[in-house]
Amino acid sequence: MSPLLPRIRPGPDGKPSPQNDTAAAFRAFDRDLAAGPRPWTTEAAGFLSDLFDQLAGSRDSDQVTGRDDPLHDALARGGPFRRSTCLEIGSGTGLFTPNLSAAFDTVISIDLSEQMLRQAAGRSPIRVRADASALPSADASVSVVVAIDMLLFPHELARVLAPDGVVLWINQLGQDGPLYLSSEEVAAALPGQWSSVEAAAGWGSWAALRRHPVLPDRRTTCGGSSRPSRRAQGGAARGLSCRGGPGP
């Protein structure tokens, strides 16, 4: 289980309640996509791009006060973070970009919807229309990936993230949200071993996930076979070499 920090930001009154059937369908899609059984297709990308293009005009007025509590709490307690480059995936109209810009030197806002990015013109200085399944970033090039109510493309997140980087996974409405995944589900989908810290905040929740460092393999190859190096074996290895005779 991930360390669960105590809640310090209570939820305000008036929490929105997504339509249960729609939210459940999106959660099932997200889980299957993250875990691998469901492929990401150009049809799915086109459907969501068109959907959010239609929603862009009313998006800001639909996002009522209280949704930014999880992000504020994550930035305050999920660190430490390197200030360099933050990749904001699913940035929408840029409602949360100013908060990220205050925390990081560079924020790159990525969204699939052209109209959402147009609405973000006054908030997001660097906006890129791209599919999160094929991020336009080099390997290990960003210090933080922020995903707020996003579909999870685990291998792409892990690819662009620096070895000491952090994934901030944020659900504005917590378990009621249409794209909610627990920190355990996110960590299980990401390649490699990850640890996380998480908390509930406001109406939602957040998790900060860090990759475990890959330790070097302390093995030597001797005649086509592998065995632990003399340092790893300690005293038992003294006097042996890969030639099979006495060592130096």
C-alpha cells in the first residue's frame, strides 16, 4: 500500500456528481487501456478529439471551484520536485497551467483537442497538439509528468520521464471521477518498479509516483556462464578468477 498522507484540504460543499453509467464506462476503458487488453486506435483518438473540441467553449464555466485542491496539495506535499521541465498531459483549456508555471521553470501543455488548446492561449505559453500515446518529447527529458483526469499511457510516461522524475496522477473528483485509477493500478501499469505517496484533497485525490533506481548487475561472465562478482560474493570469492584458476 502507498503511504497515505492525512487530509488537510477538506472538500467544499457542492461536489459534482458525474453520470454513473458514463463514468463507469470511461473508468473501464481507462483500466483496460492502461493494463494492455484494449488497444488505442485512431478511431478512439478521433472520437475524443471531436468530443473535446465540442466541449471547449463551455469547459471553463463547467469547471466549478474546488477542482484544483488536489493539484495544490500535490505540489505542496508530493515533492521534492526538480523545477526544470513539466509535461502537462491533457491540459485542456489551461485552467491548471498557471499553478504549474509557478512551480516549474518550463511547462509544456499537451492536448489532443485543437479547440481546447486555442482556449488555453492566455494561460499556456507552450501548447502542443499531440496524442498522449506518442508524446513529442525525447526519452528521459522531463522532470515531472502531470496527468489530471487523463487516460493512462504508461509506457510513454515512463519513456519521457527522467530517471529521478515524478508522475503526478490527479483525479479531481477522486473515485467518483470518470478516469479514476488508484495509485496501485497506475504503479502496476507503469514499466519497472514504482513507489508512491498519496492523499485525498478537496473533492479529489492525488498520487506522486517515483521510479525505483535500477541497480547494476554485479555479475561476471566466466566461460559463457554468469556468477556473482567477487565483490558481491565477499570472502567466498577471494582467490578465484574467471580463468578458473587462482586469482591474483
